[in-house]
Amino acid sequence: MYKFASKNNVIKEAEESLRRLGTDYIDLLQIQLPDNTTPIAETMEALELLIQQGKIHAAGMSNYRVAQVMEARKT
């Protein structure tokens, strides 16, 4: 997901992936790039909710700067 990492969009995209894959959960949902239009806390909140719902087992991120990772860890 390159852009639009809002809470609603992350959840929508994860649920669409589950339907396409024909499975109940995703082992790892990784956000590849930060979305400068959405607060990191909002994106992390979506990932946490998906984990709590059992729809994903783990969440990750790549291509985030150190400061962005530190911010994400606070959520």
C-alpha cells in the first residue's frame, strides 16, 4: 500500500486480500512505505485492530525512517 494508509483503508485492503486469498488470516501484513497524508498512529491503530480480530498474525513496515519507526512503536 503506497498511499492511503488510513485506518479505514488499511482494514478494507486487508479484508479484500483475505477474500481474494480465500483464507481467514494473513501471517504478516506489511506496510511498505509510509503515507505522508495519514498519521502513523492511525495506520498502527488499524494494524493493532486487525491483530486483535485475528485477521493478521503480525504487522510490519519497511522503508520507514528511524524516527517514523520510533513513532510507530509508541502506538
